[in-house]
Amino acid sequence: MNVWTEHRNAEGRTYWFNTGTKESVWEKPDDLKNPFEKALNQTKWKEYFSGGRKYFYNTETKESKWDMPAELQQLMDKIGKEASTPATPAAPNALTGPTFNPGLNALAPIGNTSPVAGSGSPNAVNGLGLPLNQSSVLPARPTLPDEPVIPHNGFQNQEEAEKAFTFLLRKAGVDANWTWDQTMRAIITDPLYKALNTLAEKKTTWQKYTENLKAKEQEEREARLAKTRPALRNMLKGNPNVFHYTTFATADKLFAQHPIWQQARVEAERRLIFDEYVEELKEREVQEARAARQRASGKLVALFKSLEVDVLTRWRTAHQMVRDAEDYKLDPELQSLPSLDILLAFEDYSRVMEREFEEQMRRKQLEKTRVERKAREGFKELLKELKDAGKITARAKWKDVYPIFADDERYNNLLGKPGSNPIELFWDVVDELDQQLDAKVAVAERALKRHNPEQDVKMEVDGEEKEKGEEQSGFVVKTDTEEEQFIQVLKANADDESQKLTEDELKLIFKALHEQAVKDEIEAKKKAERRQRHLQDDLRYALKKLPDPIEITTTYEDAVPAMETLPEYKALDD
């Protein structure tokens, strides 16, 4: 009796062994195939595995697909309806079998319709313990007509070489997830490996091939998602048991038998659509909670205003006022707010009130500053009027001018205001007038210096009187100088600048020079008195150091001979 058993070689590839005929084949025998697999042989599609993942290959169009084609899906549905019970394939008798070395890659590549055969080991045994003969080798897979062959002199151009190497990658079943090392192990023994000369060219072509596969897979994935997403979302939306906190595992159990859920055959895609929907539910929940909180916060602000909560109200007092308010007790939305949200609303309200309070204080300060500025400007206008009227002049004194404006409203408005006070503003005006007067005094002094009268001066030298003519330069205003004399001398020596001086200005100049002369005379007198006191002190000190001290009973005439030789005595004038 011929019995087929399923085995795996050392590379993990599945093959079947006939215990009767000792035949080994890569393809599943017809005796073991279910109705769908038998029907698949009648189509242009073949089923293969790459990296543990199933894909379908069209032998006519050379097209490869990860998903089951539509015509195969229809074929499966048709067989399922015709058969009352699904066909049960025969179970394998053993997990291990004869050891043999396949001639080519262990995985069935895209682009071939039959698996690759290999030679069996002469000493191998099958799953039943029977030896595998040399004649029981796996059939070799024939070379397809469109498989390129490397010419003797190589390919004519780089494009043909890249096409041949790309065909090798497709034949070896390289998919988008393969690494370069994994690809090298699968293709390095194939003759087409030498289609490209350098390793860099091979790797560049491999990268381009895998990137194209990834792009194609992404396009197919997006197409599947676009097809299944609307129906799956409507199903989730119409089910009341799906919430924003529902997990994918719960949903997978809940909709396991639902036809719409089963349409998304890839679990990762189902999970993606489900996660998108749940994320929208979460966002909607957050927005609704935020809107409810904003409404409640608005009500709290209105309640704070009605309770007259201000910047000085503390949180504990405000919280108790809110809880005791009738509006709070009658509003379920306000009562549902936790104390933390009420505190946050109170802080926001307090910040707004603080800004309003600061704005009010700023406006008050601006108004206060404006009033102070107006008061200073008014007093300055008063001083200007007095200056124009001649009541405030250079060298003027506060005590002389104060009685004039003591009762003026503009003066009283400035009293008590910060900044410049009335007396400081008064001295500013006087200083300005003093500077103007000093400039005019300088003009007058330059004119007086041009006065050169001759004067006989009698000098007494060693008790004899001599007459000596001494030339004195300029005219100096002294304490006994008369105003008419000053004006006469100034006009006699006037230049262009001094001629512009008016009579009032000449009087002010004379007054200033005369006051300065009086001050100089007083200062000179004080200086002479100080010098005289110092000389007297020096003489007293010298008298204390005499060899023969002067007694209290000694008369002045008796003491003169003892002290007339002292320098301190001679320095004193009689």
C-alpha cells in the first residue's frame, strides 16, 4: 500500500515520501490535498511560502501577491458551499524523515511553478525507519523559458545585468523584510549571482528591489485599508459595547464571528483601524470633558462676581462662599466639579482681578502724575510772569519774592507734590538769569579794562615822601564807586557788545559788581583780622619761652626791652 508521509529536511523545507514507491516529492501529493488545493492546480495561481509567510504566484502574468486573489477567494467560497464538511488532510506520520540535500534554495521562489528537487542521502532513513534509495531523489525543477542566462561574454549593458539579478532575487523569494546577509545566503550559489560584477552593484540592485517591494506592499496595504476601513468603522460605531477604553483583545473576542470583522484578514490592519477609532473616541471624550469644564468654569466666574470675590479674598473664604451659594447647590454641573477644578478657576479669576486692579492703579498713577505735571507747569508759568514783570531778577532772593505769590493758587497747588518743589523751580529761574547776567558782566569788565587813567601816587619809603607816577590799568568798581561814575566810564570805553546794554542792564551790572566789591572788602578785612590774631598768638607763645619770664606785676614799658628783639614782636604792627 502506498502511504505518503510528510517530513522536513535539514533546512526546514517540507517534502513528502511514499513508503511504497520510495518516491520523494516537493509538492504535496494529490491524495493528501483538500478540495481547494486540488482546484488550485486547475488555475494559473500557485501557492508558496517565503520567510514563513504565504504568497500567491501567477504562472502566466508572473505576478506575485501576498493576499489571496479574488478568483481564488471565490473558488474557496464555492467549494465551501458545495462541501457539507471541510476535507481533512491526512496527518503526517513523522516530523523527521530522510536526510537529503536539495539542489537549490529550500523555499519555493516566486516565478517557478514547481519546487526544486535535490538528491537524497544513501544512508538516510525515512519516518518509518526505511532506508532511502539513491533512485528515490526529489525531481529537479525545470528552468523556465523566460529565465535569463548569462552570455559567454557577459551582458551587453548594465540594464540587462540588473534585470537578470532582479529575476534571481524574485526567484529566490526575497521579500521586503530580508536582510542583505540573508539574501546572500539564498542566492550566492545560483549562476545568476554573477550577472553583476561588483558587490556594490549587487547590493544597490537588492536595495532598489526591496524598496520597490516595500512600496508595493504599502500600496496594497493602503488599498486594503481604504476598502475595509469604512465598513469596519461603521460596525464599531454601531456597537454600544465599544468605548474609548476598550482594548483590541476585547474587541477581537467580541467580533470574532462577525463577517465584517473577518474581512480584514490581517490582524495588524484590524488593529490599526480599531486603534484609530478608539483614538477618535478618546479625543471626543477629552473634548466633551473640556467643554463641560469650560462651561462650569464660566458659571464659577459668574458666581465669583455675584459673590463679590476680589483680589483680597482668600481661597478658603471663597471656597466656602461658593459651597454656600444657592446657585451652586441647584446646579448639578457645578456640584460635580472637584475642589481642584474650583481652585484652578479661582486662581484664574484672581489673576484676572489682579490685572484689573493693577490697571486701575496704573490709571490712578497716570492721573496723579498728570495732576503733578499740570501743577508744576502752572507754577512755572507764574514764575515766567514774574520774571517778565521784572519782579524776579538775577541775584534775587526767595524771601524777597515769596510774598508776591504766597497766596497764588498755582503756588498752593504745587505744595506737597512729589518731584521738584516751588523753591527748586524758583532757583532754576534765578540761576538762568544769573548766567545771563554773568555773561553781560563779562562784557562790561572787558570794556572797563580798556580804561587807563594816570594817577600820582605818594608813597612813603624809610620815613621820606616821594612822588612817583604809577600807571594803573583798567577801572575797578570799589565800595565807594558811584553808579554814575561806573556808567560814564563804561560808555567812554564801550565797544559793539557793551553798546547793546540797556540802562536797566547797566544798573544790574553795577549792582552785581558793587556787591562783589563789598564782599571782597569784607573778606579782606576778615583775612587781616585773622592774620593779626595769629601774630598775637605767636607773640604770646614767644613770651612764654623768654629766659626771664615776665611777671604779672611787670609793666608794659619794663617788658618792651625784653621782647623788642623778638621776630614775633617786630611782625606786629603798632
